[in-house]
Amino acid sequence: MLFVINYADRSFSGVLYTLAIHHFAAIIPAFKEIYRILAAGNFVLFTATLEQISKSWLVEYFPEAIHKSAEQMPSLEQVRYTLNEAGFNSVNIEPYSISKNLQDLFYIVVNIVLKYI
């Protein structure tokens, strides 16, 4: 699959990629394009593991969609390998946490929106 970002080589000093890995049929072409458009800067990739997605609060609302997304998530080692294949030589994986006292306000927002429809 051809993946093209319509910007010149080395156009950006940084790229932020958030929870999008499962949307690509092949991630190496996507990462190669990101590598191409990056000047000497950072590529920050936020992703989640299969285990993290399976325990997400979104499972309660969208169990089938979340299950399908989780099945498509590569392991962290696969992500590291793919980044190396795309040309990134220095890959650091740093875990990040989500607060344990996080509140699920999704239901409240949906109810407020539905009241006004």
C-alpha cells in the first residue's frame, strides 16, 4: 500500500502520532514517510499494548470495536523493529501511566448531548 504525506523532505522538526497504529494496513510505509518528512527532530509515538486496550474503559461502551482494534495492535517489540526498518536509529520506549483515579465522564457527556437533541 502506498502511503504518502504531501510535504517535502525534512519539513517538520517533530511529529506526534497518537493511538493510530491500528488504522494502517502496513505501518512500515507510514513510518518511512514520517522519517522522510522529519528534519533532525523527534517522533513521539503514543500507542497501547493489546493488554492495555483490552482493559480500557472504552470496552464497556464499544466492546466489539475495541476488540477489533486490540487484535490489530503490534507488540512494543514489533513497533521498535518497524521503526528501525523505517530508518529511526534511536528508539526509546518509555511507559506512561493513566491516573488510577480517572473519572469516566463519557456517559455524562452523552446524556447532556442527548437532552439537547
